[in-house]
Amino acid sequence: MATPLSASRMVSALRAEGLRPVEYRSWRTHNRNHKGAWGPVNGIVVHHTAGRNSLNLCYNGTSSLPGPLCHAHLAKDGTLSLISNGRANHAGSFAANAFNAMLNESDNHPRPDSAEPIDANARTYGIEIENLGNGRDPYPAVQYDAAVRWAAAICRAHGWSADSVIGHKEGTRRKIDPTFSMDKFRANVAARLSGQGGAAPDVSAPAPDSKPNPPKVSGHPARYQVTINGQRYGYGAYGPHVTAVGRALVSAGFGRHYKSGPGPKWTDADTKNYADYQRSLGYSGSDADGVPGATSLGKLLKRSGVRTVSVAKLVSAAKSNPPMSGTPVTYSGVRTVEAALSAAGFLASGRVDGHFGSDTVRAYAKWQRKLGYRGRDADGIPGHSSLSVLAARYGFKVSA
Ligand SMILES: [Zn+2]
């Protein structure tokens, strides 16, 4: 979902994450959209202000760098002020390798190249965290926690993972902000996204400093995630690949803990069933804690068969289906792709019908644009590369 959030959606997403955003001055119409593009958005950039009393400066900017200078300003006491809704002068240009790592939600955020062809002000949200940036000025817990919540709120609203969040210093060699570890910050955002915090809108959530971490509850199955082949597994992980694991467990005979059928969200029932399966392979201890390892997962999916989608058959369906009346299913792989587009936020779940109609063409075009394709390369007819990225993220394979 690469369309920027509206001002109202931004406010409700932040409130759902337990924040109390201050709507500063005319932030809803304050932007630099007259100077360049705003959207599609692909990520989130974290900054420090390198100064004090920076709220007004962030709104107005300077004669050489006109405001707004960010989307949100975060004071030392955790007060989050909304500064802009639209293009803002916060990120400047980014290196393509750094930008693509963020766009593709790679676990690895490489050192940015020196060439910077990307207009990051068009493609990212930015927060300015008030801090002197000298490495000695602390980030109070209440401030840091609010920054994590701000980033998690936007990730959640767009269906992004924490790897859509980078520091300014990770997008360009010109900058050093923020002074804290971005790997740790992303881990904190991921914990919020997978934990209890903010999963559902909760306008009566406690103040930001009262619940810095999900409470530790003893007696439940393992609740951590692993990344295997670029996909997350374990408690809180989400996507069609999670459903695929659940279905494979059931078909292998390890489904006794499900109260309802396996679904796209990894729950304790998935963990318990997976642990049963690991024990059947002879694993014990932490190797049988119900969080997948690459070996057991590979065996399970091989046993059940990961779906392979043919590009040629998909293209033929995409070209022939739209004018057809009703919802004839000409190729069963269409449903797999639709489920992935739906999970990515581009297709309403009610339109996952196996028919590659005009809704699906539009949804696929959005996916292509998210990857940076333009013009005829973003016409909604699948190609091998765009489909391969989708397949890697949502757990299917691609053949010619
Ligand atoms: Zn910065």
C-alpha cells in the first residue's frame, strides 16, 4: 500500500499505537507538494535534530532549507507533534542500494553507495527526534518509546515490516543521524508489530511510557520469530506463507492444537503444532520449541509441496480474463498471486477469486509500481522479476 496515509488515517494510526499526537498549526496542509512528488511511499526515515527547541524550526525551516523539515517532531518528554502531511524536506537524496533494501524490506541494510539518484523526500516519512546528536545527549525512555510507536504505527497501517525503517545515516553517507543503533530500533519496532501493542485500535491506550515492552508472560509457548529465505516465522508473523505452513502441518497430521483452521497470523496453536512436528523428526529442547528451523521447514514444505506459479499461464489469464463475464477461473495459480496481492494490501480480500480480472490487473500494477516500475513496465501484467519478488515474500515459487 504505497499511497501516503491521509492526515486522518495518520492520526488514527498513531492513536491506535498508544500515542497522543499534537496537531501542530496547519500541519494537515503544510507540505512541499508544489516542489515535487509526494508518494508512492516506501519507507520511514529516523533523524535527530542536532539541536534544542527545534519544533518551530522543523515547521518553518530556514531560508536555505524551507520547511516542513519532517512529518513528526518528537520532544524529549515524548510529545509527538505532527508537522506535515505531504512532501517534506527531511531526507534529500538517497543511494539506490540503501533505498532498495528498505523498499524490499531486506534484513540487511547495506552501507549506502556514494551515488544518490533517489528523491527520498517523495518516497519516505520522516521523524525528527530532538537530541543534540553528540553521542552523549541521552534519548529518554519516554522519547525513544514514542519514536518506536510512531514507526510501528506507520508500518502497521501500510502492512510493512520493521525493515521498512531506516536511519538517515543508512540512506546517505552525508549524514550521521540518528546516533542510536538502527538495528536495535528495528528490533524494537518488530517487537511492537508482533506483540500485543496496538494490534487493534485502542484509543484508551495508556500513556506512551507506561508499557515500554509487551509484558512477559510465563507458561506460553516460544514467542520469537526467525527469518528463513526472507520470510518471518514464529509468533505474530503474518502472511500467506504462514497459512501455507499451517496447512502443511495439518496435512502432515500435526493439527490438533488448532481451534479453527490455520490462518495467516502465526499463533500459539501454530507453535504447538509445529513443536509436535519437530518432535516427530527427533528434535528436542530448543530445536523442538515450535519455532521453525530451515531444515524442518524445508522438509515440511517439500512434503506438502510449495505451489509453483507459471508466468506464462498467469500472463495468459491476465490478458484473457478481464473482458470475460462472471469469474471464470482459467488458471489456478491466479488465486495464489491474488492472495499475495491481498496480503500486500493491494487487493481487497473479497476479490481473491481466481479470476485475473481488471481489479487484479490494477492490484498487480500497484505492486509493480511499489517495486519502482513505471509506464508499460507497470501495466498490471505479471513479469518474471516482479512475480519473483512477490513469490519470495509470500511463499510460492515461479516457473517460466
Ligand atoms: Zn537527518
